[in-house]
Amino acid sequence: MKTRNLVPITLAVLLLEIASLACAGIGPPPTPTSPLPTRTSTPIPPTRRPTSTPLPTATPRPTPAPIGFSVPYGSLEITVLDVVNRESVHFGDVSGGLETFYKPLEGHFIIDVGVLVRNLEPGNAVQVKWSNVYILEENGDAWYPVWGQTQTVTPGRKVDPFSIGLSSDNVNGDEFLEFENDTYMRLIFSVQNDPEQTILFAIEDSPFIQFKVGE
């Protein structure tokens, strides 16, 4: 009696296991894990130009100095160290792909200008509005920087101005910058794409420093 009763129970258990395995085999496959979204660069907007800067009060100026030569202005000594014509300007996490980069407006260059301003009377700070740090093109247009950053160092310390990090915030022409010791400046301007035009750089009524983008 006990032997006969065991057979149907065992078969029933086996049938249930087979049915369970069969159902598992024909069930829908698991949903694949979605890949992480790829980080992409921000679209390229055109380079923005500030409003044309009114020139400071016209005063007689000496012959413009060439790039690399210092010009005196009160207690300041101003030198344009170098000028680079950039294909674009980048901001943000470049290596990770999260960046914003600007290319020149049609018919224009983006120029990266490195400047050293020395205060020959350290401790007596000189304040200047950003709108009075400017370039003058041959057609008479005057522009202060689209972007700009400064780094103040102890007198005599040398810094590559193009190593200074830029902020993506546009320069506010009404804000002041201060020259107390040696100050390196990195300035981004937009100019007409004429490599032969002579561009003049000045701070307020300082003597001009001239350069050509094509040099």
C-alpha cells in the first residue's frame, strides 16, 4: 500500500518540476541594461563682441611701441608680451566632453593677448575700468575684451599669461581691476580677419602698443 501511494506523488512532483523548467525556458528574456548617456559638447555659438568702447580723452601720443616693448603710464609700465590668433576658445571640462567653445564670427579673428602691467610704486594700487583696457582697429573701432582674466604676482616673478584660466563670464566694462604689483593679463578680443591691419593696444590714455595678427 505504501509503495503504490509513493508512485503518483513522486510523478506529480517530477511533472511540476518539468513544467516549471519549461515555463522558465519559454519566458521573455530579461530587459538589457540601458547604456549610460554619452556626454556631448555644447553646440558652438558665435563669439560675442562687446559694445564699442568710447576712447578715453584724446591726448597727444608718441609713436606706438612695438610688441615686447614697455610703455610708461603714470606709475605703471605696460608691455604686450605676445598675441595669438585662436581658432576657438574653450571653457569647462574639456577632457570629459562637457565644454562650451566659441569660434569667431564670420569675417573675424579671435585674438588672445598677453599683457604685463607693472606698478613701479608697489602698495599704491591703481584702479582702471575694464572698458578702458582696449584695442583700436584701423577702421576706428575700439573694443574692450570679450573675456579677460588677471593674475597678480610678486615683483619679478614670471608667468606665462596664456596659462591663466579664463572665466566664461563676459567682461563687464563697468567693473574695475586693480594694479598693485606685477599683474599679468590674458585678454580675448574679436577683430576683423585682416592679418595685415595694425592694431593698437592701450590702457586709458597710455601710449599705444601696436601689433599685427599675422606676425
